[in-house]
Amino acid sequence: MTSETKFTYCRLCPATCGLVVQLSDGVVTKITGDEEHALTRGFTCTKGRHLADFCTTPARLRESQRKVAPGRHEPVAIDVAIGEIAARLSDIIDTHGPDAVALYTGTQAAYASLTLPFTLAFWKTIGSRKKFSSMTVDQAAKWVAEGRLGRWAAGSQRLADANVWMFVGTNPLVSMQGGYFTGFPIHDGMRRLAEEKRRGLQLIVVDPRRTELATRADIHLQIIPGTDAALFAGFLHVLLAEGLFDGEFCARWAPDIDGLRAAVAAFTPRTAAAVCGVAEDDLVAAVRLFARGPRGMATGGTGPDMGPFSNLAEHLIQTINVVCGRFPQEGEPLAGAAVLGSAKALPAEVIAPDRHWQQGFRSSAGYGLLNAELPAVTLPDEIAAPADDRVRALIVVGGNPAVAVPGKQRMIDGLSSLELLVTIDPFMSETAQVADYVIAPVSHLERPDTTRAYESLMDTPFAQYTPAILPAPQGVIDDWQFLLRLAWAMGRSLKLAGREFAPGSPLPSTDDVLEAFAARARVPLAEIKQHPHGAVFEAAAPVQAAPPQPGTTAVFDIAPADVHAELAALAQHVAEHAQRQADAAGAPDERLLLIVRRAKEVMNSNGTQIAGLVRTPANPCHVHPADLQRLGLAAGDRVSLTSDHGSIDAVVLPDPTLRQGAASMTHGFGGAGLDGDPPGAGTSTNRLLSAVADLQPISGMPMLTAVPVSVGPPQRPA
């Protein structure tokens, strides 16, 4: 018997926790956290400890699949699949143009360092403008805010330098969502947060649930779900009324303070607090704590972006940072950490708002390109559009749109009607089950990789290389290699990493390509390979912000006309809601507001396929104990949840961390069936959501949180 110990890191979420893998005769016997890892120091969650199961589970595809009849697939050799797919794609492009081919990328495309670059290079060579991603499901409001407000060229301040930080609708101690999204440290977050708190960091958390992060807050504003925009309009009202903003910064970079003051005038702290269900004193205390700073930012996760008035909520959150001048100034360190990548001193100045979606291409549904993407909910419309260049072929990389995008029936109908659907997926997911070709990829432990793709999320100059820990089954292929070979089969080159990968060239290895991507690294890849536990490279210290360019005139547009209009619409909405409550003579609304919940065991829908990873019952509906009592329910009861758009059955469990009137579930569970979910698969919240109602302007984002649901007897037998 041969025993081995190998070191690697997890690639299921941004945290990249260090792992120790024990093997016996080539079989993984145990995975634990790597106590010698330079950053995570032994920490890993349950997903990382189950990483080998993603390779060995019987549910995993070990050969690519080709559809031979509806609901039936058979194995196909990868060479045959690539040839057939290339021929069909080329025919569609030659006949109908490149816009007849679409791309959908999901979160998992970002967790192998070569997948997304090769996907985008493939997309560039195709020349289509129809790109979709999971970003337009849960966070596109951030892109809208930057396009209307403008952005700071030097990026964000760093949590490590901050006196105060406000996290809105995010729970990074579970999701590990950090970096440029929230500013939270993605490595060993619990320990890092404790260190920052001991240093003196003060924390404000805005969330309808007392999350793991909120329990560590100095002030927790436990708002009514979906009231983020009103809260931050009130927040700005107090900042401006009490003169707590940075007048010098605003005079130079955000001059329309009077316009902003007029726009938020209706949202007094009393009004905002009443709308949000928090104490007025707590709201004012949070504003004053944040304003004292002098350093630290307000950052939002998916929470404020998935509810009503999400574009406005994000604009107001980012505007709080603007009026308080919370950006790196000349000579201050930039966020992010480049070791395997290159680093550039960015200027401390504004990049003017561009409203790029108002220019150029418009889809058949009337949307412009937002950060080069169309709304994911409109994919079925683009498939059914009465136009020659309607979407006829779709390539899915690292995603599962049949589950991730609201409107499961219309999405599956749309995907099923395509002339060609290709998905790269290790499992027969809901999307894979209707695909023409399912490409079986190399799994996490079977490929070499580096942490280069995560560097923009890091706040420490850390890097790690991992070799492949396990051999890959003969029938699988790495994502990047499939995309490169598909391009070659279509007679096209891919250009990236300073190289042209042309048809007829020798097929490079993954290590060859990783070397090419590290050509401009601040620390040579060969040196990084000498540190099996990863290392912090002090020589790659953070780059400092450069001075503004001479003559720059760009400023933030903190109160544009459409934001004025949205604030007026929100004020009207608040007044009408107050009137309805008055007309009801104080009778409470019996419905609950369903919000999103992160689960450590899964990353979106990834992990639901692994037996024993997800707790039983899978994806319960959590409800405050007082609401359970009011509804006459007990822990473990099965109920139906009904929204304006559909109904599901779920098991209810008590959760005292929720505010009363809220319920929470996790997205990404369920099966492909349209009438119900198979036993053990968990409940799909998708059926409670709409892909056509309550869409946000500009982004087309659906409403996934603060969804009103009524609770009743279960509609299906257990």
C-alpha cells in the first residue's frame, strides 16, 4: 500500500482554502485544512473537505454525452463531439450570422483560472453580441450604478486600512464574497474579521437576518426585506442635513450636492426608519458612526441588488462612498493584490459615467448591452424572436441557467427549442438534461492551476500553484482545451496571454498555458511552485494610487434625472403603502417576505449533487418562531409557499435570527421537472419567481428577494 500526502487548495468558491489531501494507492482517503497554508491556516468549510467527492461521485460524467432523443443521451467521444459541434456552429454562423449564437457563463467559470479567459477569447473570435451570465441575475445593479454615477479609477479602499465598514445584504462569513464586490477578506474570514475588530474596526451591517456577520456588528440595522433604497435615501438625508459629508472632495469630484439634497428630501430619518422597520435613533447612530470614519466604505452584496428598486439602492450605496470621499487618494495603497498578474498605478480620479447601454446594439427585447451583456431572463425571448439572427445555438460554460434564472418553464422551453445547445457540465444538471451535447470536464483535483484568477479579490500579495492531485478519467477534457479545440475545428485562432493559439499548432498542456499567463508576473511562477502551501510575497506590495491626470474634468453624477425620478417613484410607493396599511386598520399582512439565504454546503447549484454534503431536509424554509406559532406550524411541518407567480412545497424550520415577517431559502436547489422536485433534491425557489414581472429597468434583473409568499397546506404528497 502506497500512502501519499499532497497539498492543494479548494476551487469551489473564492476563498481558495488550503487543503491537505491524504491518498492511499491513489485514492483520496481524507481531506483536511492545511495548517501550514500561508493565509487560511487550517480553515476550510465542509465543501472543501468533500472536494474529492466531486471527482468520485457516481453522478459525475466521465464521458461527454450526445442527445439521441428527448430525455435520452449516449456517450460520445470528445473528438467526435468537437467535430459535430464545430460543423453545426459554422453552418449557423454562415447562414444566420454570429448573433445567432449566444453564450451563457455561470459562477463556476471563474473558479478555474483558464476557463473564463479562453471562454471570452472564443467568444471574441465568434463575433456574437449575445452574451448572458449569472451576473445579470443577481448583481447587474452594480454595473448600472457605475454607468450612471461614474467610478473611481483607483478603485476601493481596503478593509485593512479602515476605521469603519458597512456591509449591506451580504454574509461573507458564509459566501466568502469579497474583494472588489464587498471589500471583505476572502481568506479565513472569521479569523481576519476578529483581527480587524481587535485593531479597532467598527462594523455596520444591514440585513433582515441576524447573520453570522451581523452578530459581530457594532450596529445591525435589521430592515424589512426590500427596503434598502429607502434606508439609504434616509442615510444620505442625514449625512447632508448634518454636514457629515466631505465638502472638499465633493467640491472637486461630486459638485451636485444640492441636487442630491433635493432628491432625498422626502426621506427624513423618521420616514426612512418607519419604512424599514428600524429605530430612528439606530439609523442616525449608524450614519454618524460611518461618517466619523475617517476611512472605510459601504459595500453591498447580492441582497440589495435582487430586490425592488435595486438600481436605485446600489446608486445610493455607492453615492454614500462618494459624498464621504471614501476612495484611495494619491500615494495610498490600491485594493487587490497582484503576484501572478501585472500591477499598474491607477490615477486617483473619476471615470465619468458613460451610460453605455444607451448606445449601439439593442436586443429584440429592447435592451442595450450592459457591460457587454444582455439580461439573462431575456434569453428565451432571444431564442423565440421572429428574426433571422435569433439565438439558434447556445454554449453554456460554468452555469445552469435552467435553475439560476427565474421562469423555469419558459427557460426550459426555450433551451429545448434551440437548434444546438452545448453545455460544459460535470453532472446531468437541469440544463444538461435538455442539451444536445454535454461536455464532461476535468474536475478540480485533476488539473494544475494557480490562484491568478482570484488576485483581484485578495488584499494580501499571496499566490499558490497546485499540481493535479488525481489523474483525470480518459473521457474528460479541461474546459479551456475544449474551447480551444472547438475554435480550431472551426478554423479560428484564439488570442490571449500575449500569444496566438492558431489551428495546426501543437496542443499545449495546462502547465504550458499557465506559464504563458504568468509571463508578466511580479513573482516568477517557478518561484511560486517552490511553496506548496502558498506564500505571501512581500516584494509584491500593493501599488499606490497615482496622481490625477492633468486637465481631467470628469466628475461623479450623484443625482442624475432618472435617479431623481426613481426616488420620487419610491416616495410615492411608500405613501401608497402607508395608505393601504391605514385602510386595513392595522390588520397585519399575513404573507411572509421570502429572502435569499447562503448555505455553506453549496455554491449556487454546485454541490447539490453530492450525497451527504447537503443537510437533510434539503433547502428548508426558515421562519421566525413567532411566525411559526402565528401560522399554527411546528418545526419539520411541510407547507406550500405561494407567490404571485407559482407555488412550491417545503419543510419549515424555526430561525430566531430572522426578523418577524421574513422567511429565507436558498436558491439553486431542485430538479428539472416542471411540476415538482424529486425526493431529496431540495425545493426549487425558481417556481416562486417571475422572468417577466417586476424586472428592473436597464438591467432586466428579476426580483429574487423580498418576494411576498403565503403559507398553506402542502399541495403534493410527501
